Amino acid sequence: MDILKPLFEVLVFIQKTKTSKIIEVFDHDFPNLAEKKVTPYAIYDLKNNESFVNIGTSCDTSDFVCDSIKMWWNTIGKRKFPNATSILILADGGGSNGSRHHVFKESLQNLSTELNIELRMAHYPPYTSKWNPIEHRVFPHITRSLSGVILLSVSMLKELIKKTKTKTGLKVFVRVSKKVYKTGKKVASDFYKYANIKFDKVLGDWNYTVNPML
């Protein structure tokens, strides 16, 4: 330990001499002191090793999730897969894209109808989201790009995420969404009467297919 200490002191001294002012920050996040809260929602194309990140400046809702998917499809997806008739989506079981949320299924139904494409949903069961490829092929690398940085603006966050890359060729595309989303949305009372959703016979709570409205 005594051998490492002098090296640490030198590194600290060098760091201080490179900057004219030491920036002091809190050791925890305090939302009431922030100017804005953002939600980066990532979509990962496993085949092409590409990620699309939509930075939301409003609330993390089911509509925001589906708008992110739509944005990816309209800007990248349909160009990469022009003959696709179905999109397989691997998603966590909770959060704004939770498997138990009827409002999320309603948003998916609207999205499927608008894009005129089948959406094949496969939710990971509770406590198993670590097996989702995006968890170890995208998120750790984005986190590394933001390590030790004080985020001062949305544009700064966008540029840092956009620079994320790996030796295996990961590419990250970033967009900023300024659309305002409202929380507390209720699903229509007659939604399942007209919904075109088919639940799998095996683990149907987590696996189902959403088709465009007839």
C-alpha cells in the first residue's frame, strides 16, 4: 500500500495542473437540483451490431417506448430489412415496456397498425433481464462513454453516447425526442374486444404477437 501511495499522489497532482478550476459535485444525484431529466431508450440490432438510442426529454411511458421503436424502424430498420414482415422484440418484463401493462399492449397495437407490420414480443421473466443481449453488448459501453463526466446539457449527452464504440464494431445512432408524454394514461375499456393480439400457448404472459388491426 505504501508503494502505491506516491503514484496516486502524482496522478492527482497532474490532474490538478491540467485544469484551472476543480469542479465540485455531489456524491449522489438530486433531481431537484437538475434542470432537466432525460431517458435514453436503446434498441439493439443483434444482426448488424448497431444500436439506436432515443433520448427522451419528457416521461418514460409506453407511448415513448413505441415511438422509439417507430423512430428506429422509419430511420434505420426498414432500410436494413426492406422485406421484413415481422419484428422480434426482446424486452425486459418490467418498466414502461412491462409484460403486465395493458397500456403498453395498447401502444403496441397502435404501432403495429401504423407500421403495418407484425410485432413479436418476447419478455424476459423477472430477474433474468441480464440474458438480454442489449444488457452486455450495448449498455456497459454507453456507461463507459459517460464515466466520470458531468452532464451539462442534452446535446452533450447525445455526443457522448454517439461516440460509443467497441472493438467488435458496435455502432450507435442517437436522436433526441422533445415530444411531451403524459403519465397516468388508462387503457381503453374495450381494448381487448378489438385488439389483434395472440398470446402464445406456452408462457403467454411473456410471449405474444401483435398484428395490425383488420
